[in-house]
Amino acid sequence: MTTPFHDLDEYLAVPRVGGLRLSPDGTWLAAAVQVLSPDKKKYLTSIWRIPASSGGGPARRLTRSAEGESGPEFLPDGSLLFTSKRADPESPDSAGEGESALWLLPPDGGEARVVAALPGGVTGVETGSGTVVVASPVLAAEAADDAAARKARKDAGVTAVLHETVPVRYWDHDLGPDDLRLFAVDPSGDEAEPRDLTPDAGRALVNQSFAVSPDGTLVATGWWQWEGTVQSHSELVLVDVATGKRTTLASDPSCDYTTPRFSPDGQSVVAERETHGTREKAPNTTLVAVPLRGNGDAAQAADDLLPDLDRWPSGPHWGADGVYFTADEGGRRPVFRDGERLTPDDGYYGDLNVTGGAVYALRMAVDEPFTPVRVDTATGEFERLQAPGQRPELPGTLEEIETTADDGHPVRAWLVLPEGALPEKPAPLLLWVHGGPMMSWNNWSWRWNPWLMAARGYAVLLPDPALSTGYGQEFVDRGYHSWGTRPYRDLMAVTDAACARPDIDETKTAMMGGSYGGYMANWIAGHTDRFAAIVSHAGLWNLEQMFGTTDHPQSWHPQFGDPLTDPEMYEANSPNRHIGEITTPMLVIHGARDYRVPFGEALQLWWDLNRTGVADAKFLYFPDENHWVLGPGNAKVWYETVEAFLARHVLGEPWRRPGLL
């Protein structure tokens, strides 16, 4: 059997469905669909029209340009808004400017037109009634001076940034010298310029989402308060669209309020509230609701909507019959309504669009990429909608296994089995550890796809050890002070269970992971020699170094403490302390533009492996990639290198250096 997973070029060309928005009349959905560019060097996104019922006909493409389009949003009349870097035909000078503008496609078809073109581009858009609010970075003190300020820096050849506050980086890009602000945009084009609603934002809107009230008069958003270099918290604020007046709805130095959504009547705001982790206690997440007075002030304190739910909810959306959200649960991410699970299947749901009698969403699973679906709110059952990139044929099957760790806790995992794995022909085993660490193996991954390895004959074990979400707060807590030892014991227990199966070859095993999974790869390398090879992608190596150079050290300092005055957690959990025990061949992979786990972690690990003489250590370096390695060509050589390294040490084949390396 041949599938797209047997050919990396064919796999990389499979369309990928992203953001989903329901039209005002409820008859169709706008979806952002990503496809490989003609030169195969990048991915381009376009907007597609997907019927809201399975019998509504085929999906069709709405937009087309060399630069691509994304971020679909609707106006009440059915006009479709999107962002794109395409040139404005009415402004010849816009060609080649390289910033995303806001475009509008009329409901009856015809040519799209530019609604707003800001000097820093448009990075986000939300609507309410006829009000359009966009996010855009601004360099100058006054938004009207932004274009001139950018031109002056460019003409002078200046790229330097003077930081006077934190943060300075985020994931894969530098922050500053411009900062995000929110602007009110007139979609009719009658207003000459967007109105600056947050001229004093500074770094308050970094990685914040916002929402517009149903009547279009208010914006709710998270708002960072930065306190020195080791403390921060996110408030929940309202901004009046007419005046720009800002009102704080909820604020607590021990919590972050994010992802606000208005109720259908505009009288309440629901948001995620995450407590900060401390030395004593792990973080926890719930949903809160804040009733509003008529003037937009909070009528009372934020009310916990889910005091009895032992899960971490996310992505709240209001419906006429309650608040809908998703949460990790036992290797899945179902849809919940007011604390009760709605969807009974194995899916992972996102991008909820709630309407009468149905929830439209993107659904995926470990064995299926994102697919638009309609969920019946009475039964929780779903139907798939027509969309590009339907589920490709898989080179194997998916099973679920569970075992008991040494402390008595159950530990479960998904097991991907290759076609033809039998007791008389057992498959080699590849243990993959997820990132996070507070995450779960419960969804499809284009970057870490186990089916590519199944196509090459490997069984792939995808476990959820201590610190994983979806099993209750106690399961997180049991690994909170022991990043290395406790998850390691869980991982070894579930690996033992997999190796005990007759269709698994326990003599041919390897391990790999990325981010926190890379941390565990480094930890495992220093604590056992049971694996024939280990692949560490973007892995943490020296925690004292990493927590001082990562893009957001504020999130780690409260848990691990100051390494100079309180080094206990660093000494107990840092993999580099065990370099002398590593004998397993290791492949180290890192991107230079990874600011979450900075590139210095790989450099020190690579040096330590070489100076201690670890056999056959290799280092795959990407000068222009970030935490994930997103370029199609780089992703291909990533898999080729991993496959060749594992084949050498697990299968005993000769080393095959990828041709382009």
C-alpha cells in the first residue's frame, strides 16, 4: 500500500485547513486553507467557501494571489474581511511594501478592495455589528507619524532597538521598536484613517486576543501589566470604541485573564483565568464571567463558571444555551457546554462557531488532520463537511494502551502501529514525548507526524506522562517539582508495556522529542542506555542558562526560583548535570530563531557531547528556522535526517547523509 506518508513530497503537498468562520446567514463557512506554493519553498493560504451542510455541494476557493490571504471575518451583510500582502490595484505604490492590509470581499461577489492599510500592517481583526477593530504595530508616539518614523529608520539604515521594559522577544521574532495597538476601522471607507483606540498600549497587547461586543461599542482584551523583570500579569479590560476610554474589568497579580468573549446580549464577558505557578503550587485554569453595567463597567467580581471541573478549559464561546469551550481530556479535546462534555468521540476540537442547534468547528485527531464539522448540540454527534485536504489514507492503525506507574497512577498512550506489524514480524518502537510540558498527545501534527514513521515500519508510542493535561490537576501536580524524574518513570513504565506486546520488537527501540520532549530526550539520555538512538529537537539542556535567555523568563522564575540564591530546582532537574552518563548516539536539532528554547541550549549540548566523547553525535542546524521548522524544504530534510539516523542505529543500516545536506 502506498500513501502520502510514503513520499515526503506528496505529504508536504497535502492541503491544510486552518481558521473557520460561519457566515451571518449560517449557510457557509469561510476557511483558511494552506497549500504548497508552486516553487515548493513556502506555504500559501487562501480563503475557501465551505457549505454548512454535508449535502451543500463542494467547497470552492474564493481568493487567489501570489501573497495569499488569511484571517477571515464577516460583517453583518455577509461581506468577508481578510488580510493579505497583495498589492492594492488602486494604489500602485503599495506593491512590494510587504505588510498585510485589511481587504473586503462584497457578499454578492466581485473584486475585493482595501479597507485599511496601516504602515505596520494588520495582525488581527475582530468585528461586532458593523464595527471593525484591527491590531497593528505602531512605531511613533502618534499613529499619524508612524509611516514617517519607519521611513526615517529605513533611510538611515537603523535596525537597533533600545529596550526599556520587558519582554524583548516572542517565540521567533524581536519585539520593538514598534508596539501593538488597536484601531477602529470604517469598512465603508468614509473615514480617512483608522482611529487609534490604545495609544498608550506599550507592550500590553503582546500575544493578546480581543473581541468586539455584539453592538460594536466595546472591545474586550487582555492587557499585560509588566512589573520589573520577573513579574507580569494580564488584566481583563474594556475599551470604548467611540472614546478610547479603558476600564479594568478584572485584575489579580496572581492570575492572567485572556481570550475574552462577549455574551450574545453584550451584558457579560467570559474569559480564561490562569493562576500563576509558584514554588509550592502548579498553575490552574478556569473560565470566569464578568457581568457588565450599562456603561461598560464590571457589575461585580469575576465569577468562576467551572468550580467543579477538574480540567483546563480554553477557547470559550457563548451560545444561546450556555458557554461552549474545549478542554484536554484523556488524550482527546472534546467540546463542553457549561461544564458538561458534549462530544463523545475521540476528536480534538477548535475554532468553535456556535449557532442555533449546532456548533461548527475544526475537528482533528491523532489519525486525522483538521476537518470542518457540524456538531449537533442535542446529541454531540458530528458530520464532516466538504473541504480540501480530506483525511489521507494512513499506513497503519491507531490503538490506545494504559499501564500503571511505580506510584500507582495510571498512565495512558496512543500507539501507532505500522501496516504488517505482527508477532512473527514485530515492529521497532519509537517513543515520542510531547512538548509543553503541560500538553497532551491528542491531536494531529503536521510537524511531528507519527504516520511518516509508521510508513517506514516503526511503531510510534505517544504517551501522556506526569505534567500532561487532560487527567486532572493532581496529574499535573505530581510532576510539577520533578520535571525529570517523575515523567521519566511514567515514560519508562508505558514503554515497558508497549515492549511487552508480541507485535513490538523490544530489541529495536529509539526515543525522540521536541521542546519539553527534547528536554526529556536529554534527560533520558543521561539516565538509561535502553534506546539505540535519541533525537533531541529544541531541547532544554542547562536550565539555569535557558531560563535566563528564553523569551519569557517570567513564566519560569516563580516556579524554579532564583538560581543564584535558590538553586535546588535547577540542580535537581537540569539534564546537563548528567552528561557523564550519556552513551547513546544522539541527533541534536535546533533552529537559530527559536527564542522559546534559545539556540544556546543546542550549542552547549553539542559541545558537551563532543567533549565527553559520545559516540556518533550529530547536529542538524537551521539558521533561519524557529521552534518548529516550518519551511517545506527544511521540514523535508528534517525528516530525512531523522529517518537516516534512526535507520543507522535502530535498523543497522548504513548511514545515508541526505543529499541536500
